[in-house]
Amino acid sequence: MTAQATDHRFYGRRKGHPLRAWSQMLVDNLLPKLRLTLPAAGPLDLGAVFPDPSRPLWLEIGFGRGEHLAAQAMAHPQVNFIGCEPFLNGVAGLLQEIDAKGLKNIRIFDEDARRLLPRLADASVDRLFLLYPDPWPKVRHHKRRFVSRDNLNEIARALRPGGAFLFATDHMDYCAWTLREVLGHGAFSWTAEEPEDWRRPPAGWVATRYEQKALAAGGRAVYLAFQRRP
Ligand SMILES: C[S@@+](CC[C@H](N)C(=O)[O-])C[C@H]1O[C@@H](n2cnc3c(N)ncnc32)[C@H](O)[C@@H]1O
């Protein structure tokens, strides 16, 4: 790797406890039908992925066990969804939701989102969720945070003008970091007009598993909604 090369090492977990039989069955049989594979070169052809590629595209990065993604897909059947999560047990959680709810509008990229983002066509994404990304609290680990100049460049390129970038965290240092990075980037504006706009979840919000745990433990969350500038 040269000094300028991007560091794409993945620091999270890829696998947890052994999967139960039903989860393993879904991973073996349902995941191959929903898995998004990248073409050898060039941008991802959404026409090869979704029956109707003209529908809006919403992307969730690091969906955990998928409860937020599944609820959004259920509430918005006219939207195409891509969920990105390298943690197999999390993917299995989403597969259970998809199976139980009969969802047809989700595709899964079970790898690092930094591989997918550069392959999305310009202005192809309408809404991007990054909810409770790993906070990497130690200063020497800050460079692992998903909110980085490189990733923001890709998000800015892939989001359509006017598109939404929604971020949530219970980690106040990561909140400050994100405001600094995103507003300093120049391609995004922060839609908040008053404190309640970032203290309260937006309408239609679905609490993720991580959020439920954080709030139950007495933590507080912030919700940052950015818009891709025209
Ligand atoms: C703290 S968890 C939050 C999960 C979920 N969003 C929630 O709120 O319950 C962060 C998740 O991001 C995933 N993640 C970390 N880096 C990622 C990357 N580069 N691409 C995709 N997912 C990633 C992790 O595997 C993990 O599931």
C-alpha cells in the first residue's frame, strides 16, 4: 500500500456466535437471492438489481440486525432499499425480518460499504442512513470513523441533489466530529432550525437496536439530518 492509498481495513466483527438452524437456512437460501454483487468494473446497474430501478433508492450503511431497514422497507414499499452490513449475524437478523414480513424491496451488500459507495452511479441515491456507527472513542482510532473526508466525497457524489443524509449517534464527540466534517465538506447543509430538530427523532423514525439499548442505559441520542446541496 502506498502512503496515499486509502486504508480499507475493516475493524468490526464479521461473525459472532454460531447461527441457529433457521438463520443458517436463510443465509444459505435467501441471502444468495438478495445479495448484491458488484460488476467487474464500472457503476452498479440498478436495472440488474431491482425490478423497477426508476423508484427512489435508499441506502442504510451498517444496519446491524436490520430492524430499522426492515421497518422502513415495510413502510415504503415503493422505494428500493440497499442495506450494507459485513457482520454475518446482523445479516441473518435482517433476513429473518425480510422472511417474516415478506419484504421484496431490499437487497443486501454483506461487505464493507466503502467497496459499494464508489460503485454507485452519480446522484443515484435519494436517502442514506448512517445510524449509530461505531464511535471509535480513542483518539488514535478516530481515523477508523465512517464519517471521513473520503467517505463523504463518495456520499456527496452518490446522493442526488436535495437527497438526505441521516446520521444518529449517542456519542457526543462523534456528533461534534460529524458536524465538523460534514459542514466543513461543503456539499451538505444541515436542515436543523432549532434544537428540537436534532434532539428529537424525525417523524417516522424507527429506533435501532443500538439506540434502544443506549437510551435504556440512560444515554441520549442526537439526530443529524443533512441535505445534499444542489
Ligand atoms: C454500533 S453498530 C450499529 C448497528 C445499527 N445501525 C444499530 O443502530 O443498531 C455499527 C454497525 O456498523 C457496521 N459497520 C462498521 N463499519 C462498516 C462498514 N465499513 N461498512 C458497513 N457496515 C459497517 C458494523 O458491523 C456494525 O453492525
